[in-house]
Amino acid sequence: MNKRLRIPDLGGARAMILHRPHATVEALTRQLRAIGLATSDHWPELPAAALGADYVFFDTDMGHDGQFPWKPGEAPMPMIALIGSEAPGRIEWALRQGADAQLLKPVGDNGVFSALLIARQAFESRRASGDEIAGLRQRLAERQTIVRAVTLLAARGKTEEEAFAQLRQLAMAWRETIEQAAARVVARHATEGGRDDRRELP
Amino acid sequence: MRIELGILFSREGSYRRISEACRSGALAAIEAVNADPALPIELVAVERDPQGNVDRYGPLCAEILRDSSARHIVGCVTSWSRKEVIPTLEKWDGSLWYPCPYEGFEASDRVVYANACPNQHLLPLLSWAFPRFGRRGYLTGSNYIWGWETNRVARDLIAEAGGEVAGERYLPLGDDDVSRLIDEIRATRPDFILNNLIGPSSYRFLAAYTALGIEDASFSPDRCPVLSCNLTECEFPALGSAAEGMIAAGPYFQTGAAPYGSSFEAATHDAVRTLALRLACVEDPGTASLSDLLRVPVRGGLTIDPGTHHATLPVLIAQVQGGAFRVLERWEDVVADPYLSHRDRRVAAPPTSLSVVK
């Protein structure tokens, strides 16, 4: 993960602030507008329109799960925690919400720009890892299919190694992943009835 | 009405020439304001000299705000010193009028940025240079925030334009061993050089590069010029003929019978005059806060964006020809975009047909 920082398009991006009316909200709004974002602040709840926001800043001191139009940890945008009390229970709650970055209160003259960049980067890499893990899980689940396909091909008088090589060639010829090719071999075998090599199946 | 005004410029150190230019602009502006019968205020300078030592800025800024009635300070040249004084300004309820170009990505509530940020210097300079010289740039700078960040933005702009970074090298502040820099430029043969070195490093580099241009015409100013966002008239005495051909961007250059000796002098003069015009318009200038001053409608002086506290400025591209700047391109009223988040605040690339160099 040594990629260069990609600076997100912040001009015209929408930030929503979930915090009771307070000097912190004013300082945050001033910084966000100077950077070029459109802002709105909300309390005690985020409206459903928050689903379209590009960034959400949320209070951890008085916050609770019911304030968000999504389940804890499932926010579809980067979330930045506004931390007053550094009590571990509150930090734990902020992390459960999916905080990608934080700002300590009182918010003063700076800190928002770096919080936006860090939160965006953390959010994107979290999402990319999530997609990658889902893909790997799926491939892992399909390992059983590969074992069955290799066994079926091997049953026609090949060694396991030759059978695996054949499966790989099939995948290449069909221009699909080895998992997809294996699924096809297994399916074909099932429809063709398997003839006498069926007894070779585990 | 008598109003004290803090002056915080270093009178020694590696950026002394810039600092002195700013200081004389401030003092001249104070004199002009005091002589102006239309302005019912008298400015009194409260001056401190950090002597080029970055650790002296914070304490001296506090001293001005604590020991005098001054609420506003004109000062600082480097970004480093500016960042040092901001916490002090917050603590003592003061404000800084900053007269130098800088690398952007800041919008303090306590600072007025009276000189250019990247969409008012670097972006116009490169978009002007690309079609004329090419998009293969060699980037250099002194090892601190100005050079790093300006060159980072330049890298992005070059990549965006489909160009290439031929090389990139930094020198420690004050270092004047430029031989490796020159060797790399000779070897990589870029289309232009972006110079973000400051002080003696810059003087030595420009002298060595001028010598290289005499030896090999591929490095002459009309084929591979040195571009700069902060080199101005105040450094000519240190540069001599090595300044010749250099191309710079800024809000002001001294041409013909212009009233100010240098770009920095002009910027600081404008900053102080803008402050004075606004002080003259508020009920209690002795205690008015910066946001009060920026809110008051006033004719004349710089236009300051109340959201970002940055000045709207003209952008000039100028080349040193025969020992003085000649303006090659000019845009009026460019609104600052300190975070480079507004594409609509980028100047449009000018036509190239009239001055094709290559």
C-alpha cells in the first residue's frame, strides 16, 4: 500500500455534520467552505438524504446508533468522528460506526483538509479490501468444484497433474477462470450421466 | 486616530532580500497612509526582527500582541514562519497580513493571504509554458514545504498534460553545491526547469545554469528557460546577469516607471493599504476583529475573499530581458483557489500564435 495519494475532487462535494448547534459546527463549516465543499448540519438525526453525502462528520460525545439512516459500520461514504471526550467507550462506538478519521474538539482553524484526505483514502482502501476479500472467499468456496472437476477428468485415465493441466487449458480455451471451467466440467458430467466413470467420483 | 501595526520581518538570513523588500513596502505604505488626508488614521509601526531564526517568530509575535496595542501584524516570508505564528495569533487574538506567494492548502481565520497561491502563480505559469517550450520539466527546490508542495502540484499538472518529469532534486536550505543538479539537467535535456530553490542556492544555480547555456545552446533561455513562482526584482542584485531570460509569475512586476521597486514591495504595500482603508471604515479600528474588517464594504485596496481570506489578484507572466522584467502575458482578477478544488478558478490557457518560441 505504498501508492501516491490521490487528491479527491473536493470542489462542490457535500459534507453533512451531525452535531448539535455549537461553535465546533461553525468552525468546521468555515473550514469546509473555504476548501470548497457544500455543508449542512443536522441534529439529532441525519436525514435519509445523507445517503447522498460525500462525507459525514459525526459527534461522538452524544452520538448513538439510531441517528444514522444505515446500520453501524455500513456508511456508504467516509465518516469523520468529532471527538470531545476520549473515553474508550466513546472511541469504541466511533470505530463501530466506521470512523475513517477523527478531529478533536474544539475544532479550531485547521485539521479539516487532512481529515478529509485521510478519511477518503481509508474509506477507499477499506472498500477495495472488502471487495477483494469477497472475491477471494468466493474462489475459496469454489475450490471443492475444482477438486471434483480434476477427479472427473482424471477418471478418464489421466494422472492428477495431467487432469489439472487439461482443466487449465479448457479454462484458457473458454476464456474464463479456472473455477468457471471446473463448474462447467462438473455440470456437463452431471447432464451426460457420467457413464461408467461415475463410480470414480468421491 | 493612532493605530499600532506590528511589523515582523527578518533583516538577516537566507531570505533577507525578500524580507527587506516586504519591509520597505510596509514602511512606505505606512508613510503614504499617514500622509493621506482622506484617511483619518495614523499607523505606528511596532517592529520586531526574528533575524531569520524560525523559532523567534512565535515569541516575537506574542511580544507585539502583548506589549503593544497592535492587533494586526504584517510579516513572515516563509511558510514555516507563518505556521509558527498562527497559534500565537489565536492565543492573543491577533491577525497576520502575509505578503508572499505560498504553496496553498491553508485558509486560516487569522491570516490574510495578500500574495498569490498556486492557481495564481504555478498553474498559469505552466499552462503558459507547456505549448511554448514543451511538457518535459526538470523540478528543483530547497528542502522544505515550498519546494516540495509546489513541485508536487507541478508533477500533477505535468502528468495531467501528458508530459513527463525529466528529474527532480532538492538542496538543503543554504546549500550551494549545484554541480549534481547541473549534471542531471545536462543529461536529461528537459524542455524547461521549474526553480523553487531559495536564497543562495538559487543564486548559485542560476549562475551555473547560465554558464551551461553559454556552453550549449540547448540550455539557452529561448529553448529551455528557468521558470519561477517567487523570484523577483529584489534578488536581481545577487543574480546579476544570471537572471537574464528567467520567466516568473506573480501579481506585479516592475516595468517602466512603475511605483514599486519589486513585486514583494508592491504586495506588502497593497496589504498595508488595504488594511488601512478598512480600518478607516469601521467604528472602532483599535479593537475591530479581522472578520469585522473583511466584512465592511470599502472602495479600493485588495479584494479579499471572506471565505478563504485570500486576495483576488492579477496574474502576470514576465521574463527578465535586459535586466528588467517584460510582461508577456496577463490575466486580471483571478480569484484564489487555495485548495485547488475549483476548476472554474483556473485561468484559461492563452493563445500561443503570437509568441511561438519553439
